[in-house]
Amino acid sequence: MRLDVTPLRTSREFRIIFASGLVTYLGSMITYVALPYQVAQLTGSFVAVGLIGLAELVPLVAFGLYGGALADSVDRKVMVVATEAASGLLVAVLLVNSLLPSPQLWVLYVVAMLLAAVDGLQRPSLEAMIPRVVAHDQLGAAAALTSLRWQLGTIVGPAVGGLLLSAGGAVAAYGVDVATFAVSLVLLARLHRMRVAPEGGGSSPLRHIAEGVRYAWGRKDLVGTYAVDLIAMVFAFPYALFPFLADDLGGAWTLGLLYSAGAVGSLVVTLTSGWTSSVHRHGRAIVIAAIAWGVGIALVGTTTSLPWVLAFLALAGGADMISGIFRSMMWNQTIPDDVRGRMAGIEMLSYSIGPLLGQLRSSTAASLTSLRMSFISGGVLCVIGVSLAAVTLPSLWSYDERTSPDALRQRQRRRQDDAGS
């Protein structure tokens, strides 16, 4: 049951990626809190704060696809280091702007858009590195460790950001984030070069993207993982309703508990994720976990007890983490290296667009029915939608990493590469 830390022991490159990501994500979550805080301080407008997310969406989607194409055609270390440096410079712009006697609002929006674009360029290359530096049978453990990194940043980062904002304002928050980027760059510079496989280059970016989409569409088991995640998020991602739920559960002091409950559930699953290596029917695990996510969200709407609400949110967060671990295992164990970057770009779209649409669905449903009915209806629709996806895409439900031709092919290729090196 305990967390498998074998990849940290056996792979120097994975240790560097893990440490760099832990440091830089902690800093990024501090800025994640500081940026809307500064917008709110400058405008006093809820709409102005909400527009930050809208400003980030389009560049994240556009550059995520392009970043996937680049990840399959250029050295991935170069991409990651260059984009990490660009992100650090952009946060430095926020720092300089916050030092001005009158900080400019437009700078915050422009930098938010550029940070999203750089993130879209970087993430496919970063995710495509993992299968190159971790043994095939350790990819599940690597996925759990990567998730642990995000969870620690999600829980600790906002808390530290709040303390920094109260002590030194936005200047202190941005200053710490710039420092984390400097540490991360020192670590990433120690990575070995990670050139793409020979068959990965030679095409124009648009053709490269089209080839990746065709590969994904030809793999119905992969399509199933994207579909299940998108359905779960669209129907059962009601985080926009948490401020209203907090009012019903005792006031604003409960809001932080609502946001952190899911992350706590995810963390518990991660710390006890050793069992995942003995599960071979990954598609079935993804479907069942996504259904459990929907059940957890639906149960939130059935009670007015804060402890039970937190328990159900933790259940949902844990189920979502189980689904995420097995999705990562399927992706990393079956996708060839020469298309892995483009698949990472498509994956990023599936888990970036879903939550945004989920916020819209949950808010609309609450306005048409009631707050709790929005939770219940979303959870029920999630269960129905995921079940239909499993029926219409049987290759997902029947996927078994012991017999999958794609998994066997990648396992054999990895053995050959290891023997050759």
C-alpha cells in the first residue's frame, strides 16, 4: 500500500525532474494566489478577477497543441529549460510592475496570457520526458510521485502565498516565485539532452499536429481515456459553487476546507498507491474511479453537514487521483516516443477544457434549479456519461496492459533500447 519511491532511487534524471517540479510548482501556486489578489486590489471587481481564467484559456489550448508538436521535433531538455527561463522572466515582470507606485492592470492580464502560453509549450515536453527516464514497469510509481508533487504544491503553495501577501504584499509573493524559478533552472541544467526519436522530425508543425490527432483517433482506448476525463469534469466539476456552499455550511471560514478536501483525498491515495502496480486492467480502473468521482460529487448535494461534505469531497478527490494514475500509466506505457509530445498536448486539452466547461454547467444548473441539485445532477450525469463511454468504447473497458499490443510493443522497444545503451 505504501508509496513506491523506486523511480527516485533508480533514475537520476527523474530525481532532477521531480525536485525541479516540486520547487517551481510551489512558487507557481504562490503566484496563482497573488495574481487574482492583486487584480482584486486594483479593481474591486469579481468580473475582473474571473477574466484571468478566460484570458489564460485560449493561449493554453493553442500553444498546448503547438508545444506537443515541438516536443516531438526538438530536444526536450532545451524546450523545458527555455520555457522555464521564460516563465521566470514573466514573473519578474509581475514583480517589477508590483514595485511601481501605480501597478498597471493590463500588465497582469498580458503576463497571465503569456504564462499560459509558455505552460502550454513546456508541459508536453516535460511529460514526454518521464517515459524516457523511468523503467517501463515503474511508470505507475512515477505517475504517483508526479501527482504527489502537484498535491504538495496545491496544499502548501496557496497557504504560503497567503502568508506572503499578508506580510509583504504582491512584491513578496512574486519575489519568492522568481527565486524558485532560479533554483529550478539550476536543477534542470543538469539533465542530459533528450533528443526526439529520428522519426519524430521533418514535418511542418500543422502536419505534425494532424499526424498526432490521427494516431490518437486510431487508438480508441486512448480516446476513451480522454472522453472519460472530459465527461467527468464537464458534468461534475462544481468548484465555482464552493463560495455559495460555504455560506450554507457556516460561513467564509469553511471555504478553504472545501477547496482543500479534494486535494487531501488525492494525497491519501498517492501515499498509499503501491497497490496500483498489481492492477493490470487500467481501462476498467479508470472507468470505475470516474464513476466514484461522480458519486462523491452527487453525495455532496445530499447533506448539510460540513464533516460529511468534506468526506465526500475527499472521496471524489481520491477517486480522481486513481483515475489519473491509471490514465498516466496507459499513456506512458503504450504511446511511442515519436508521438508522445503531441499526445501530451492533446491530454492537456482534455483536462484543461473540462473544468472550465464544468464551472459553466454547475453555475447554470444552480441558477435553474438549486445549489444542491446542481451537485446531485452533475454527479448523476457523470455516472451516466462515463458508463455510456465505457459501453461505446469497449477497447477502454477491456484494456489489459499484459495483453495490449501497444503496451507489449513499447515494452519490447524499451528492452531493446536498454540493451543497446
